[in-house]
Amino acid sequence: MEKQGDFFDDYKNDDTALIVNEGVEQPPVVNPYLSRFLKKRPTQMSADQFVEGIFAGNTTILSQAITLIENSLPENRALAQTIIQRCQERSNQIKSMRIGITGVPGAGKSTFIEAFGGLLTSKGHKLAVLAIDPSSEKSKGSILGDKTRMETLCNDPKAFIRPSPSAGSLGGVARKTRETVILCEAAGYDVIFIETVGVGQSEIAVHSMSDFFLLLMLSGAGDDLQGIKRGIMEMSDLIAITKADGTNVDKASMARALYANALHLFPPTESGWVPTALTSSAVNKTGLTEILDKIYEYFELVQGNGYYQRKRREQSRFWMYESINESLKNSFYENPMVEKLLPEYEQAVLDGKFESFAAATELFEKFQENKTF
């Protein structure tokens, strides 16, 4: 075979005007410097590293820990549970204010939280906002865009904002929100906002993990009491009529009087607190100080009469049973026999060969016969 060099040498003489250059050497197919740009996948941190970072107030590690406990993978549960247990003792030492915030759609929950949160941090508080974003029933996804509506609070070094998908949870509260509260308290946040998707009869979920329940309402939207369930008002410790600015001031004042009168019709609260209604404007920053004064007044009352401690204990018992229910559900669906038979039973129900309740009963009986502890 003729060498390449000989081929070019044949044309390097004085008898022809043709000049053939050897050309540029072709680079390799793979960039030899590619390894510089490839990031190595970080290894999973240990429980000690997570806990130390959380205690130090490292928001990056706190966010990673929250993601870990929200993860539904079975292999992550043991590590997540260890982190939660170690943060629990630190959390108990902080007399935090857990404030549940809900309201009708369009009431301006995010705008209110940004303005009110700024007031809290200006008074020396460290604030964690757990914003629950609704998940689509079709795509199962969430926008998680609450941070875009809280630009000022996002840049506040004393504030931590964590949007989470509701994932079909009761009352629009993410399933792992209570564990997230514990982690945030262990990181030194003494005020926790738990923002729910909206008003509904299932708001017992957020009420069962908060100390103070704040209901945001609008004025001028038809009958001001229309569409509000008695249960949600009975749970409320304070009703704030939002957007009380401009031409809406008089309407907001009338709505405040209506709600205040309605609250007096309910039985006395177990805490001894008398709920009331106030007006506020996140744009003009009016009424926010009055709301904060009422919250301070509430916590001074319940910490003095022992209701604060009693309610926390009752909430711990409630979530113990919730954890048991979730563990039972996980053990059922992760059982190998159930994983194998479930598609067959599902198809039989879809084909009309099996009634739904009968299929569920039979499958659960087989699970009980084959379960191991």
C-alpha cells in the first residue's frame, strides 16, 4: 500500500503547477478537555452532615434535607427519619410561632405574606415560609412559583421560602410539611408560615400543625359571608380583610364588621382567646402592625395559661396516628405480592368483571395472609 507521504511527494516537483497541501490534522471526536466540564455527581451526605448543616443555618443543606424527606423512595426513609429525630430535640427548645395562613382564591396570600414577613424580619424574627402549591390532577405537576411573587422576601437573609407540591394531600398541605416545620425550627427559624392552597373543609390538616390560624378574606365579592364554611371560621383565630386600600377601604370596613359579628356567634374557644377581624393592605403596609400585635397577644395568652403546650402535645399524638396510617399504606403498596396482583385486579375492575369494593377487600385479605413483620 502506498504511503500517504509518497503520494504528496509525487506532486512536489517543478514539472507541474499543481500544489497539494497535506491539510490540517483532524481533531479527535471527543473533546479531551471534556472531563473539566463534567460535574461529578455528589455523594449522599450522612445524617451527621445534614444535622450539622441544619443547626448551622445552612439554607442549602436545609433545602436538601427537605427534599430528602419529601422523596417517596423507600431507601431514603431511614436517613430522613434519623434527621427528623435528631432535629426534634433542637426544635422543642425553640418556642416558635407556627402560623397557618389560608384564604379564598385571589385574597392576595402571597402578597400579604411578603409584606407581613418583612415586618417580622425587621423586628428580629427569622421567618420560614412553607408555601404549598396545588398539584395538577392531570399532569401531577406543580408550578412552584410562589417565590416569584415574593421577590423582596426572597432576598431577605432572615427569611427562608420553600414551595412544595400539595401532591393531593389533605387540605392542600404537603404530606411532609410537619417534618419540614421541625427542620426549619432546628435551623433557628422562630416564626413558621404554613400557606395552604385555599379554603376548604379539609383545612383541619393545617390547623393540626399550627398554633395560630389566620384567615384572609376579600370584601366586595358579593355576599361577604357567602361560601365560607362554619368550620373554617370556627378554626380561625383572626380574620384579616385584605386589599383595604383605594376605593375598597369602606367595603373592607363593612366586611370587617360583618365577620367580627359572625365570630361572636360561635362558642368560646378552648384557648380562652376571642377571635376578631381586622383590615389590612399589603400595598400601603397598613393594618399589618395591628395584626402582629394581635398575634403577640394570642401567644402571650396561650403560653401563660398552658394551652400552647397542651395543643402541641395533642398535635404530636395526631401526627403519630397519621404516620401509622401512612406506614400501613406504604407497606401495602410496596408488598411484592400486591405489586404483582394489583394490575390484574385493576384491569378486572376496568373490564367490569369485578366490583371495586370487592376487589379491594379481596386484595387486602390476600395481603394480610402473606404479610410479614
